[in-house]
Amino acid sequence: MNELVAKIKELSNAFFMDAELQTEKGNKAAGTRARKASLELEKLLKEFRKASLEEAKK
């Protein structure tokens, strides 16, 4: 589970950097990367929710 949290943290940092580039500088490629990261984050967060529920049952 620690590995999953680390992946989420890394990907969220990348998302925020790209989102900031898009909003502040109008960088279209950064917007594309941010959207891709948001989809990957969604998947990882769903995995985290499942893992968290399993840990809580122990």
C-alpha cells in the first residue's frame, strides 16, 4: 500500500505542475499531460480505496 501511495503522490505532483503550466502560460501540451495524469490518478485512487477497505477489515 505504501508503494501505491507513493505512485499517487508522484502522479499528483506531475498533474499539478502540468495544470499550472496550462493555466498560467497557455501550454497546450501541458494540458494534454494533465488530462492524461488525471485519468491515471482516477485509476490509482480507486485501487487505493479498495486496498484501504481491505486493510480496514483486518
